[in-house]
Amino acid sequence: TAPLHGFADAQDYYRRASSRYFLGQIRTPTLIIQAADDPFVFRHSLPEASELSASTQLELQAKGGHVGFVDGSLKHPGYYLERRIPQWLAGLDRHG
């Protein structure tokens, strides 16, 4: 799809469109949650700690798929992001 949107190829797309190159400049507290088993995001494409600003936190979860983070059972599913994001925001209130 890269050429359809004005990019020469996949490498050109990732070089020009990736947010990775801006993560070190983030000043607003930011939480990035990523699943290690995401079939569309490869481990080598995730930022290293040295690429993150002091206000950016990366949580790499073992499971979660691409947009899932669903746990529990079919009858009683749980949604990790619905629990984790409010917890993280509450921590911001305590730590100012």
C-alpha cells in the first residue's frame, strides 16, 4: 500500500511516517502499550528505552494481539486496557 500513498516502498514509508523518531521529544506523560504477540508489529520495530523521553513509558505485554488485550473467557471477557489506562491515569494524579 505504500506506493498508493506516495511512498517509494515499505522502507520509505517506515522512514518517513514512523512516530518512532519523535518519541524522544514527548514531554506530556505518555503510556505506550504494545503486545509482543502482535502479528503486525515486529519486535525489532519497537523503540528501545534510549529512544523514549523521560515522560514516556512503554509496556510490552506478552499477549494481546493486534488490538485485543482481551482476557477471561467467552462468557466473562476481561479487557486489560479498560483496567490499565484508568490505573495509569490515577497514578498521574498522585505523582503530579
